[in-house]
Amino acid sequence: MSGFSIGISGLSVAQGAIDLIGTNMANATTEGYHRQDPVISSLDFATGKVVSGGGAEITAVTRSVDKLLELEITRQQTSQAQTSEELESLQTIESAFGDMQTNKLDAAIGTFFEALRQLAAQPDSQPLQQQAVWDADAVTQQFHTMSTFLSDLAASTSAKLPDLVTQVNDLANRVASLNQQLNSMGIKGASANLLRDQRDQAVQDLGKLCEIQTVVRPGEEAVDVIAWGVPLVSGAIAWNLSAGVDRQTGEMNVQIKSSASIINNPVGGQIGGLLTVHNKDLVDLQSQLDKACQAIMDGVNEQHAQGTSADGPFTDLLGVARLPGAIGSWADDVQAGTLYVRVVDKTTGGSARTAIAIDPATDTMASVAAKIDALDHVQASVSGGALHIQADLGYGFDFMPALDGGPYHDNLSGTSKATVSGQYAGQSNELFSCTVKGSGDASVTGGLSLEVKNQAGDIIKTFVVGQGYAAGDPLDLANGVVLSLSSGTLNNGDTFTVQALATSDEAGFLAAAGLNAFFVGNSAASVAVRPDLLRDPSQLAVNMQSNTDGGNAAALAAVGDKAMDSLGGLDCREYVRQFITGIGQKISGLLSRQTGTEAVLNMLASQREGVSVVDVNEEAAKLMAFQRMYQAMAKLIGAQDNMLQVLVETVR
């Protein structure tokens, strides 16, 4: 009978092996499937003390898997998923913003400042005034378009997160369920391997969504999963996640559902990439866009506030509403400095300039209004949070840094008088001190001179104003400032000063208060040309020295080439170019990382093929071998049956 047992055991082994081969071949293209192989062991059949024969049995079904290799594949897929998510968003942004050569914002900014340069040559040209305002409006529209695009992309990433979190929860629940089946149902052999494959594939899919670690419980089939340092699956229990938003910062985050526990700054996987895009990349880009916009607004507004239109000095000026409290609380860019207000007698053309100290730490809108209100012929008050300045009838006021036409302080005791003309081209405010050396008549007395010192006390010029000097001839003081003396007497030691202003608003108060502003708004999303300026471009403050000089238009155009501290020492156009280029550089880095990760994954996949993947040709060869084994075992049983039949006939 042992012969029958041997044959039957062989048939069973061949049948089991053929079934496994069929399973392998059927799953040759199934993702996550690992080849299964039977472990065949010899089997003894004994009668008493005599071994009469032996058979075979399948004692185990092994799964061809390299666990370290699988872990590394999961880790690399986690990195690749994050990179791909970031790359997709940044490439979308780059495509929308354009490169350096085609960037519409850069072109619009350049066109605007060029329009101002043309206007400086013909400040009274209405078509050029209109063009400058239109070009400024085009700049604001570009800022709006880019800001809106970033906002829409942020909204789309916000909408995408809950779906990804749902996928994580579904996979975590699947892993927990498979853990339970493998632990509690006593499943063995090929069926258990299939469940392990399904669980491992679910874990790998989790790794594409978030950064995970796996821990195999000793003596158990269960695999615990930890996501971003927080338990996600523990045995047969899964903790679900939810998408959250920080109310203060607006940042998206991931939370443990029904818990106050928040996973801060998760990285890795598609969710990590999505949160990096939403919480960092888009925030940084919006900040850079707002910074460029604010720099242009501040630079243009600060300069525009110091000029006047062809209408001349203002008679009524209203700023924009600001929050109550110290100036520093609503305008970070206001610094301690001096604001120069010029009051003009429209009948005589005479003017008086007064210096007003601004301290953003202590001054409020009301206190500044009180200082201006103390000047003769003007009234200032705060209306609805905005500064309102009015001039008396027959008077006007402005903030032009024009040269006064005469000394700032005049201590000349003789009959000769000093006249100041020209247009100051220096980069900072300056006060020149002039001292008469010697006594006598200007243009007559020998040895008579005028010593000039700058604000630092350094002697910069010494002019001969006695014999050899023709009264009224211009004396080149410095940086475009021209001085002349009339005929008359000069006394030794007499002094006078010449004030030359590069800016009449050292504090930056005018732009912050919205007085005679060009742009309004506080971000790339809200910036706009002042509405009344859009309606009436003739209100452009193009003049700096007189009602027709066009000097402020030239100064406004120069803002486009000015290196700004707020932009890291770059001018606004260069900052925009670097801003756009920076996106491309980041994309380049991500592409390099993606290429490197793909190369590693391809190598790991090749190694995995050598270990786990089903080779259909190899399985077909095995199938033929076990088919022959099955046929041989069938013949063995047939021979045993024939022998038994002969024996029975003999006994009869």
C-alpha cells in the first residue's frame, strides 16, 4: 500500500505545484505580486521498524521577496511623489508667468517707466500724460493677473488635500483589515501570501502619499504603519486623518481625526509635496510678488507726492484712511526724518519752507496734522482717519524739493545779496554753509573770497568774489546748484546757508498717508492707479521746480532704475526678472532630483525583477516538469494497481 501512498503524494505535490505555477502566471502583470514557490520535502512511509518507501509533500509556500529592497523602493517612491507634486505646480506657474524674455509684468513695468521718460521731455503733453497713466494701469493689471493665478492655485491645492487624505484613510483601513485577516483567520500557504502581497501593495501606495515607517510585530503577521512620526495603523486598528487649516496663518495641515493632534509641516509623499507647494512655495511667490509691487508703489508714490501738476501748488489735499495709533503701527516703512512743507503766496510767488520732524514711534496722524496746522496760511485735520490739508484763499502748499531761490538762512550784513538757482541732482539732502573771507565790494575788492563747506564740515569750494568776479555770474556750487552774488558790500565772517533737497520727505510719510499718491492699494491683488488720476491724467505731478519743468516726471522714471533696499539692492525690473528666474531654477533642481530618483527606482525595479517578478517562460518550463511528474505518478499508481490485481488473481 505504500506504493499507492507514494504515488498519491507525488500527484498531490505535482497538482499543488501546478496550481502555484498557474497562480504565478495569472498574476505575471499584477502590481505588487511576488512570485510563489513550493517547498517540497521528502515524506517517509514506515511499516513497523522497516521503511518500506517514501513520498513527497509541499511543506510550505514561499514568497520571493527582499524586504530591505521593498523598503527602499517605498522610500524612493515617497521622495519621487513629493518631487512630482511640487514640480507639476511650479511648472504650471512658470508657464503662466513666462520666462525672462516673454514675461508680461517685466515688459509692462519697462513700458511704464519709458512713458514717464518721454513725458519728462514734454511735461505738458496731454497724450503723453494719458499714455503714462494707461501704462501704469497695465502694470497693475499684470500684478492682479499674477496674484489671482497664485490665489486660484492655492485654492485648487486646498481642494486637493481632502481627497488625498481620504485615500490615506482608505489604505490605512485596508492594511488594518488585512492585518486582522492574517492574524486571526489562520490563513496559510499561497492564500496567506496573496494577502501579504495585497497588504504590502497598500503600504507602498501609502508611501506614495505620505512619509511612512513600518514595524513588524514580533511573532505576529501584523505590520504597524507610522506616518510622519504618528501611528497610522496599529495591528487591526487604523487612525484616520483629516485635512485642517491654521486659522491664524492660513496654512493647511494634517490632523488626527477627532483629536487636537496636528501634524506640523509634514514632508514626503504627494501630501508632503502638496503642503510644500501651498504653505511655502505659493506663499513665498506671493510674498515676492507683493514685495515687487510694494516697492514700485512706494518708490513712485514717494516721488509723486513731492511734485505738482501744471496747476501748481495744492489748495486742498486729502490722504487715505489709516488705522489710529502711532504711525509706525500702520506704516512699517515710515522712518524718523524730516518732512518739508512749502507754503506759497500765489499773488507774489514767494514761498516759505518749514521742516516738520516725524517720529513714527510717537507721532500719530493727529499729531502730524497739528504740526502742519501750526503753519501760517494752511489748516490740517484728520477726517475719517485720513489727513486733510487746506490752504487759505490766495495761498497754496506743496512738498516740492525745489531750490528756494535764495539762502536758507541769510546772515549777510552787507548790501550784496545771494541768489540760488539750478536743480539739485544729489542723492541725499545737503546744507551748504558759505562764509565770506575778507571785506569789501563784490567784484571789486582784491582778495575777497567765499568759502563753501558741506554738511559734514568739509571745505568743498572756495570762490573768488572780489576783483576778477563779475557780479551776477554763476558759481557752480555742487550737483547742479548754482550760486551768484550781486554787486554790493561783503563783510568778513558773514555767512549764509543753501539748502539742497534730494527729497522733501525723508520719513516717507507722504506716501504712507496717501497724500498726492500715484498708486493706491497695499498688495499685488489690490494695487490700482488713483481713480481721479485715471479720470484726469493732467493731475500727474510731473513738475519739481516750477509748473512746467517736468523734473518730477524724470525723477519718477528714475525710480525704475533705482536700487531699492527692500528688494535687496536690486531695481524693480531686475527683481522681477530674478523672481521669475528663481522659479525656473527651482524647477531645474526638482527635475535633477526627479531624474536621480527615477534612476534609483529603475535600478531597484531591476533588482526586484530578479527576485520577485514572474518569468512566464521560466514558469512554463516548470509547468512541463511537473506535468511529467504528474504523468509519472499516475503511471506509478497504475503499475501498483496492476500488481495488486495480479496478486488478487494469484490468491484466488
